[in-house]
Amino acid sequence: MTLLAIDNLSKSFGGLMAVNDVSFDVEAGSIVGLIGPNGAGKTTVFNLITGNYQPNAGTVLFDGQNLVGLPTHTIVERGIARTFQTIRLFQNMSVLENVLAGGHCRMHSGSVAAMLRTKTQRREEHESMRQAMAELEFVSLAHEWKNKAKNLSYGNQRLLEIARALATKPKLIVLDEPAGGMNDQETHDLIRLIRVIQDRGITVLLIEHDMGLVMRVCSSLVVLEHGAKIASGTPAEIQANPRVIEAYLGVDSDE
Amino acid sequence: MEEFFQQLTNGLAVGGIYALIALGYTMVYGVMKLINFAHGDLFTIGAYLGLTLLVSMGLFDKIGPLPAVILLAIMVMILVAIIGAILERVAYRPLRQSPRLSAVVSALGASIFFQNAIMAIYSPKFLVYPHDILPKAAVNILGLDIPIMRIIMFSTSLVLMAALYFFIQKTKIGTAIRAAAIDQGAAKLMGINVDRVIMLVFCIGPALGGAAGLMVGLYYGQINFSMGWMFGLKAFTAAILGGIGNIPGAMVGGLLLGVIEALGAAYISIAWKDAIAFCVLILILIVRPTGLLGERVAEKV
Amino acid sequence: MKSTNILYLAFALLMASCPMFLNAYWTDVFNNVGLYTILALSLNVILGHAGLFHMGHAAFYAIGAYTTAILNTTFGIPVLWSMPLAGIMAGIFAMIVARPIIHLRGDYLLIVTIGIVEIVRIALINNVFDITGGANGIFGISRPTVFGYKISKPDQFFYLIWGFAAVTIFLFLRLEHSRFGRALMYIKEDEVAAGGSGINVPHHKLVAFIIGAVWAGMCGTIYASKMTIIAPESFSFAESVVLFTIVILGGAGSIPGVILGAFLLIGLPEVFRGLAEYRMLVFGAAMVLMMIFRNQGLLPPGPKNYDIASLLPAGGRK
């Protein structure tokens, strides 16, 4: 079943058409890759999905409901979590605290319950600690729980962002260049991680420039260029698509 | 109708003062993204220095009112400019790389320091400028008797503003200031000595504020160590009204606020006069925070 | 948490024994320190934890004090009974004024809050709704009575004020170490990341304002009944500056820091009473110097302890 349906999505900034009438679907349980040359509008599409930008036109249907106009935190509550292209961790806070932030929307205790330390509140706190540590174990960062986020290596910071996103218990996780700055071994581990995320029943939508990763892990791809969708299909189909090749490599000037 | 024009001219005269002070806020904010809380106190210092120089040098008796006032203004402007530069060097430059809040607190501390220094050096009481030195006559324009001092004040403000505008738009240094306000990093790469630019801004802004202080002393006749607070906050409102960081905006905002305040005091209620400025401030920040002429500050989302 | 608990207990015992050693004058100084401690702690929720630049806190204090004063002198409601009402009124006021400004960027929010506190002061002076008594304020406020026992002397007020302070510290510590407290931390650190993690940023900012306001309002009740006279000039922008400075210099976001800040900024000048003229001069200079040399405050918040010993992986590094 279609978990996410993007229809005729458009966004312009001043005179620049960053996203131009883009439509594509994401099937539940799949791993979909959004690729294209730099400046194609991929991150803008992500920002439109997560509510950081508002589109000029089009709809974003998630589980049958239109997300356009909803604030970001509501979209997270509905079940879409994201990581950022430029890492946006709480740098001066500990690894554990970063992941706990993700757990926030799945808890309910407010300020009054906090002051009164009700039984529900205490139970909830303990439960969220447990889940936060579980997510850290999942990305193999449990031993770093006390460390400040800014002290982690770049690759580990990306993993921490994923752990935080997973702590929101999403149905769909949106990864913006998760392999950025990773070496081969780390990328290999990341591929395995993405597959295990899929095993947990979470759908994955990612932007990536590392073609090796994309071709190996994605079940389908959507290609953008200059804000418009130019192709979609399986990795094999995309690799053979002349329009895509042209977009990435340019046209030979002799032809 | 006559009342209206009286209030209008009154508002413009006071508005000119607000504009001169507002320019100081806006220029500093433009290049440093800092609200210089101590700026109002530089205005106060101008008023006090003016009084001291006036009384101690007895200029009016020696060279006549008009040359005396001009000389006085020049001296006050230079002195306050120096103090402004010192302020920047001591309280703000060490905090260039620190979070914004630190500079805010430092500015507050400097403001408290200045106010209490004035109180300690002079007196907590209201001090009085000599009365009989300036023309009290009224000039008849279009059937209205308008005090000549009002006209002088307004014209002086206009002259200073025009001079500043010319300086900013037409000279090389002025362009450097504008460049630094838009993007400090890029300005540095273009060979602009940003430290010098900032120092210059902290000379010009306070100089204008000091001149405004002198004018207020001459016009209203009495000064007090806390006058910078009210005037400063209203001038800041004017700067926001016109668009913080925007120099023509500060000029327009100042004049506009002066008029709104004068008319409001006359037609609504004089007791709430001071509140008018604050209401304008809050309204603008909620409805149109970039101000009337737009914020000329590069915004990073 | 254990070692800090012991420190708090020791502090509490020390404070409880104070009135036995201090004369009336110094007891009153400590009473002032106590009031400012509570006020600063309430501002700390807004400024220290949530990171909102708020310089209008005196407005909430004023509304609480005036609510009690009016209810007491006009309707004869006993002072302590009016305390929750004072808090609620301040909270409602906070809710109304904070909502439209909550999204403003740091410096702008600062300026607007200054405008708000000034408008409140001017409204009080102008006898708005004809109940505030104008520039002279309201007098004849009764003293608090607890089960028939009237509190009027400094050492009696000492226990009332510091008792309330103790309750405040206790509740705010719990607030800090909770989902809500963490949400404020995240918002202060990086608003966009907080929103992206699923935190409702505007809601939490507003609640922070309301909590701070309610507490300041209740503090206003105690102030009103202690002074029996209140007037607009007690609630000026200058008061807000003092509170703001206590929080920032003490250590924004740190409860012990704020307490220390209150003691230093309110108590220390009393030690130098003789040099009254130069106190504020030193104050201003100290602010500048602190920002240059130690801008995180005297006692900045430390890393938080989490009760996860049972959850750590076997053999994992602690």
C-alpha cells in the first residue's frame, strides 16, 4: 500500500522554481531513493514533506491524510522522522539526551505531572530511558551515552541523528545524505543498518549521492533535475535511462 | 486645525531628536547585530557635557548665541564620539565571538555604569540649562505662531541627517560601512578593515546622539541622568519602525514616531503619551517586524 | 543526585537556623534575598531553561502584587487565600501577551518584553480601570495569617518566604529533570532541531512563560503583604534588569547558580552599604567584566544525571 503520495508538489523562492510539479509514491515497507545532481531540489522536497517549508501547490498524502499546512512537530507525531543534511544535533548535550529528544513526542507527562512526580510520570520516564538506550544499542553507540554529541566522530554523529529519529517511532524515516562524510567501512555498516531499519517495519526515503549505496539498498528510485522529476523506477531501469545519464554526466558536445 | 499644525511641528521637532538617536542604534545594529543599550546614555552624556562646557566656558557671552551653539555642538559631538569608541573597545569588542546574549548583558552593564557615573559626578537631581540664551520668539508661518526653536531644532536634525546620508551613500568609507552591515565576512575579504568600520560607527552614532542630547538640553531646559532611558527606548522604537539596520528608515521612523506621539498626546491622552511609543513598538514587531522600509540585515534562516 | 541532595539539605538547615543569629535588619535583608530568589527562579524557567530573552518579568510580579492588594483592600480577602488568584491572574496575563510574541527572534523578543513591562507600569500609574490607585499605589494591605497566627515580624516573614522558596526549589528541580524540562533545554539549544524531533516549540515556550508568571505573581502576594503598601515604581524595568542579571550572572539554567546570584546581587550590596553611591557603578562594571571573562555565569548548569545504571550494556563503559 502507498504510505506516502506526493502529488504535483511545487515550491518557488522568489523567482526560482525549486520544485516543479513533482509527483511520486512511496510504498510501505520499501526503501526509496531520491537522487539527482546538486541543486535538483531534493532537500527542498524533504523540507516540504516535513513541514519546514510550505508548498505553493500540491499535496503530501501520508497514510491518506494531507500534511500540507501542519507544523513540523505534528508531522513527526503522525509518523515521519527525518535527519538533516547538515547535522542538526544538540551539540552541547549528551548522546543520551539527544536520543531522548526523539522520545518526547511519544510521552505525555506535562509540567504539572513533572512537579508532582506522579506514578505514571515516573514510569514513563523510565520507559523512555529504556527505549533511548535501545535505539543507541541499535546504532552501536550505547557506550557513548554520556559523551557530548559534538565530541563524536562525523560518522557517529550521523548515526546518532538516525537514533534520535528512530526514537520518535516513525512509520517513515527520511534520511538526507546519511552517508555524507563516511568511509567505505562506515558506508557498508550503514547499508546494513538501513536494511535492519526496514526489517523493523519502517519505510525509508533517502537522498544520497553515493551511487553504490543507492543502487544496492533502494528498491526504487526517483530522479530529479532542476526541480522536476525526470525518471522513476528500479535501480536497473534508472541506470540504463539515457535521460538520467545525461543529467549526471551532461551531453557529449559532439553529438 | 491650528492645534493640529502646532502638534505636527512639535512632533517633527521631537521626531528629529528621535531620528538622530535612532541612527546610532540602527548603524550599530546594522554592522554588529547588537542593540547598544548604552546608546541612550551617550545621549545623556551629550546633554551633560553640553551643560558643563556651556557654563564653564561662558561661550554665549563671548561669541554670541549662534556661533556658540555650533561650537558647543562640535565639541560635544567629538567628546561623545570618543566615549563611544572607548565603549566599543572595552565592552563589545572582546565579545565579538561570544553568544549574542553576552553582548546584551554587557550593554546593559555599560548603561548602568554610565547612568550611575553621571549621577555620581553631577547629581541625581534635575539640572537646568541657562534660560535666556536662546531666542524665544515665534515665527509666523501660514498664520501660525511657531516657536523658532522648534524650527531650529528640526532644521539642525535635518542637516545632520542629510550629512550622514551623503556620507553613507557617496563616500568610500560610507560604502565600506554599508558593506560591513550586509556581510562582515565578505567585507573583510574585500579588504575592508571591519574593526575600523565598527569603530567609526561607534563614533558617528554616539556623536549624533550627543548632539541630540545637547539640543534636548537647550530646548527643554532641564536634564536628568535617566533621560536617556525614555528617549533611548523611543528612539529604538523609531529605528525598528523604519527597519532596523536601515539608515533612511531610522530617519523616517524617528520623524514619524515624533508626530504620532505628539498627535496622540494631544488627541487621545497626555497621560499615556509614553505608552504610545511602546504600543507602536509591540505592534510593529508583531505585524511587520522588518519595519516600514525593510530590514537591511542579511537574514540567515 | 545523591550528593546534591545532601547539599540542598545542608543549605536548608543552615537557612532555617539563620533567624536565631541575625538581628532584625539582617533578617530583613535575607527576606529580600528570599523574595528575589523565588522571582529569579521563576524567571530562570523562562530565561535560563527555555532560553527566551525576557526582560519584562517585573510585570508578572506587579500583577500578582496588585491582584492581592485589590482583593484584600477592596474585598477583604485574606492575603494568603489570594495567593493562588494572584498567580492565576499573572498566568493569564502571560498567556495573553506571550502568545503573539513567542515566535520573535531573540533580540526582538527582548525589546517587546521591555515594552510590555513599561506599558504595565504606565497603566498602573494611570489608574487603569480605576482600581490601581495611580502613582501612589495601594496601601493598607493586611499581613498574612496562618491558622490565626499573624505574620508581621521579619523573622516570621523569614520562614514564610524561605518556606515558599524551599517549595519552589523542590518543585523546579523536579521540573528540570523531566520531559518538560528537557524540552526547554532542547528548545534553548536548537529550536529547529527540537521541532524536527517532534517537540511542540510554541506550546512549550508559552507554558514556560506561564509557569514563570504564576510563580512571580504568587511572590507578588508575599511582597504586598510584607510591605503593606505597593506602588508602580517597585515594578519598573530596573527591577526586571536586576532579576535578569541575577539569572545570567548566577548561571542561566542552573538552580544553585540562580540562588547564588540572588545572594550575591541582593545580599552583597548590603555589606557595602556605606559605599551606596558606588554600588550600582560597580554593579554595571561587574556585568561587563563577567560577560567578558565568565559569560556562562558563576555556577553554570552541569551535566545531568540519568538513572540508567540498570540499562547499561553489560561490561559497557560507564
